[in-house]
Amino acid sequence: MPQVKHYGCFQFNEGTSEETIAECFSAMEGMVGNIPGLLDFNYGPYDSPEGLNEGYTHGFIMTFESPQARDEYLPHPLHEEVKDIVVPNLDRVVVFDFNMPL
């Protein structure tokens, strides 16, 4: 079964502090090891001279062991708790999933 990459971009609300942004990503990182099938989480601020970020300031990538693990993560209570922390701080978000070839 292929792994799933769960990729997202955030544009935080204007005036969101660096401390709040760090708290959001810390909460997200805390899901690894606590949600079955979530293998890893990486994130960071936009850092490219291309300027093609369309206003998005931060990105993240999660790896799930399977499409089923990703599907079970979506309604997981811990994911819902983390959304309650992160989403109020966002102006825009985009999420894109793709399967890794076997």
C-alpha cells in the first residue's frame, strides 16, 4: 500500500505573532506518535527567491503509512483539537494529498 504525503500551505492572519505560529506548529508536531499511521511531520516558513507563494507564509508535509491511516487521521479527536488551535489563526489554507509510488 502506498504512503500518503499530506502537504499544506498556511497564510496566517495579519498580525499573528511568531510565538502563536510556533504554538500552532508545535501542536501539529505533537500528533506524531499519538495518531496511528502518522509517520512524520516537517514544516517551515516560505524561503524562496521565486516569489511564487501567493501570500502563503508557511508550509508543512506529513507522511502517512497508507491512505487508510490518512482517512482515520482526518476525524481523529486529537486532529480536531489541533484544528481548534490552528484554524482560528489562519486567513487561508490549502491542503493537497498525493500517494507515493510503490
